[in-house]
Amino acid sequence: MTEEDTARHRARMQRKKAVIEERIARASLERGVFLLHTGNGKGKSSAAFGMLARALGHGMNAVVVQFVKSRSDTGEEAFFRRHPAVRWYVMGEGFTWETQDPARDAAAARAAWETARAALADPGVALVILDELTYAFKYRWLDLEEALAVFRARPLHQHLIVTGRAAPAALVDAADTVTEMGLVKHAFQAGVKAMPGIEW
């Protein structure tokens, strides 16, 4: 790289730094953030649990409510359930193609929602993760407008993460940060079994 190239690079980075610092200065609000992880790709829940680790590192209390999922032998649950600042609830009945019982699935979703509502009203909880909640709206087990009202009424500094595929447009609109996980390829498509430490 020539001196001229270095000078051009430095000038470009100085301009970029000024733009970024101006944006940081304008971001003055301090409040809880609502994050939505959706899309067909792998990693929605995993990303949420990574943020759970980050929150615990800051001394925050957290509640995890799992909709749909029914297994209690996952690595993340085994790890986080030991932490005194985490309350973890596995409240699903399993995937809909396994249960084949819509009334049972709906009842499980309503029970999980009551647990979630209690956490969302608790000012002592800094982070709430509602894992796979989007399916409760897809199958109309829960009322989306009611849920959005509860989200809006949560304590000012409480963070919320919702995960799941096919997030409805109103949920996307309500969230502060939305990440859509895209599927490029998956080991399962090549016949690889779900492996502990990767899938559960």
C-alpha cells in the first residue's frame, strides 16, 4: 500500500468515524429493547440464549418461557437452570405434527402465556425470552393484539426477546430490532442427525 493509498484510507475512515459518532450521540434514549429473531434459518433461539449469557454477565435477572418445545434435556437449559438469576420454564407439548392435538397445544400455549405475563409485569426481571412464541400467533392459540399490549406495558427497562418462524407483520412492526435468520444449508438435509451441543 502506497502512502497515497494510506492517506486516502485514513481520510475515508475519519469521515466514517465522524458519521458513526454523530449517530451514537443522537441515540440518547435508555429503555428496554424488544428484539425479534425470526426466519427459516437455524440460530434464533441460540442467539437469544447468547444474549441471556450477556445479560447475566451484567448481573441481570432473567426469565425464559419456551412455547412449543417440550424437552428438558437441552444443553442450554442444563447450563442456565443452574444460574440463580434465571427462571426457566419449558411449557410446550412438542411440535404440532407430534402432538396432533390442537386443543392440547392451545391449552399449553395459554398456560405458558400466563407465566410469560407474570414475568413481563415484574420490574425485578431485566430480560424475558419468549422462545418459539410466534407459533402461538400462527395457530391462533393466543391473541396478537393482547400480547402486544402486554409487551408495551412491561417495565420501562425490561428487555424482551421473542423467537420463532413466520413472525406476523404486526409483531415485526412492534419490535425495536428484528433479525431474520436465513437458511443457506442445513446438515439435516444431508442426512445428519440432530447432534447434542448443536441442535439441543
